[in-house]
Amino acid sequence: MLEIYLIKNKLKKIKKKNIFIRGFLNYSKYKKKLLIIKNQLKNPDIWDNFNYLFSLNKKKTHIENLLSSLDYINQEIIDINELINLAINTNDKKILEESIKILFNIQKKLNNLEFKKIFIQKNDKKNCFIDIQSGSGGIESQDWAKIIMKMYLKWAEKKKFQVKIINESPGEIIGIKSSTLHIIGDYAFGWLRTENGIHRLVRKSPFSSSGRRHTSFASTFIYPEIKDDINILINLEDLRIDVYRSSGAGGQHVNRTESAVRITHIPTGIVTQCQNNRSQHKNKIQAMKQIKFKLYELQNNIKKKIKKKIEKKKFNISWGYQIRSYILDNSKIKDIRTGIETNDVQYVLDGNLDKFIQASLKLGL
């Protein structure tokens, strides 16, 4: 019977893929590594070094989660193999139909694990920052930048990442001129590293009485959070440090002191800002960290023979390096690089970006 042949063939492919993924993700290696970590945690002296203890426990949890996922899928494959044999021997169509559903569910889980193999770059596991910048066009582009910021906030929430707004410069009337988000969670940078570029919006402007279509732009630039002890030499003479009053909605909690800090690295044009603390000193420390992170990313780009400087990856916010077009009137979003499209605009703006992100990561962009 054709149906049985197709089911058996599907199971055969899933078994083959399971073996490949277990090998690729180094199942045996991690099994041994977990035993080593457990033995290290039994050592009473480890409690004298809290940072090392925390690091080991974090590694242990990560490895246990990975092995647990692989073991569970492996057992599911064993169980479905027996179920399919039972269905064939008893000629039970209901069991066969249920088997097909289970097979597709297993395949989905394997695909998710396979996706993890994409996160192999040095900084993929790290937290990251997203710089969002509105383009020229005043209120329209500033509103668009705010929409983009909300989109990434919702995406991070769905991923259960922690988010801190490091800096937010309000727009003239509505929206934002710029913002920096700190995304905290495993593989935050790995997920977002292909999101560098220009987001182009086409819509009938709600701020125009003419009802004409407007085109607006906003840029996003993603860079990893790295250790404070990275070997980056910064000449203080190359820095311009400005302090100013934090932007905000005003009222009784308005910041009346110049606590916000902007640091410019003059040779590269790199700029960082921080105003999320009431303390100017704390904001300065955070802005300096971000300067180091950006310079570190610059060095990596040079090593990879990327000729453009780090700030040029931010692009001119115009018709330059676009990653996606959002045409609201036609209910269409298209990724310029991958060709992925959708007509469910609101679904994407509500933070459902994985379809686009996964496609770009799989292409190695």
C-alpha cells in the first residue's frame, strides 16, 4: 500500500536525520562533559569561588537541556517505530493517521535542533545591543522607528529574553529619533546578527491630510555584548564626551540634572549614548562599555576583510542596504535578501520575525 510505503520512507529519513544531528551536536562529547561538571560541583572548595560556581551551573543546565531534548526525540522515534509496526500488522488506519501526525511533530523538533547548528559563530551565544535610528523625514520616520523598536521588544518577549532600554531619544512630536536596546538571553546575538540594515515603510501617512503615500526609513544595527576585559586599547584623546539632560515625558520625575552621556569615538565616528540611570557616572560607564563592544566588532570585521568601517554598516538611511520592505497599504512585507514574503503585516509587527530571521541565517547572510 502506497500510504504505508510513504510512512516507512518518512520514518527512515527521520532516523537518518536524528543520527546526523546527534553527531553534529556532539551528543557523546557533551555526555562526558556533563559527568566532568557534576564531579567538579561535588568539590566543596568550589563554593569559595561564586563566579566559577555560577558558570559551571549555567554550563550544566545548558548541556542537560540539550541532552534531554536529544534523548526525548530518540525515544519518540523508537516508540513511533513500534506504533507503525503495530498499525501495519493490525491494519489499523486510525493508528496510521496518528503515526503521521507524530512523525511530523518529531520532524519539527529535529528541524529546531538542526537550526541550532547555525549558531556556531564566536559571539552567537552572547547578549546583544540593537541600535535603532530613524531616517530623514521627520515625524513619519520617527514614528516608524518607534514601530520597529516595539517590534523587536515584542520579538524579545516571545523569546523570553530580558530587555533593557539603554537609551531612547524621543521624536519631535511622536516616535523616536533613536534608541538602544540591550537584549539579554542565550543566543540573543546569534538570532539577531543578520538584522543589520534598513527597514523601508510605504504607507498613507496618518500625519498628512493629503492621503498621499509616504516612504520612510529606519535602520537597525546589532552588535554583541562582550566581556569587559577584552583587549581594546582606547586613546582617551580620541573620545568626545558630552553630558546632557535625559529626555523624557517630563512631570515630577523629569531629570533636572545633566546625567545622560554621549560618547563619540572620533576616528571611527562611533557614537554611544546612555540615559537609563539617574547617575551620570553609571551612564558614562555603560556608554564606555558600548564603545568597547563596537570597537571590538570593528576589529572582527577588519579581520574578516570587511573593508567598510563599523558605522558604515549602519548605512545611509535611504534606498541603500535594505533588508525588508513593509508596504502597509498592500498588506505586504518582503525580505529583499531572501525573497521571503508575507501578507500578514500586523503579525510581523507584533514581533513574529522568526520566518525572516531563520531564512537569512540559513543563507549565511
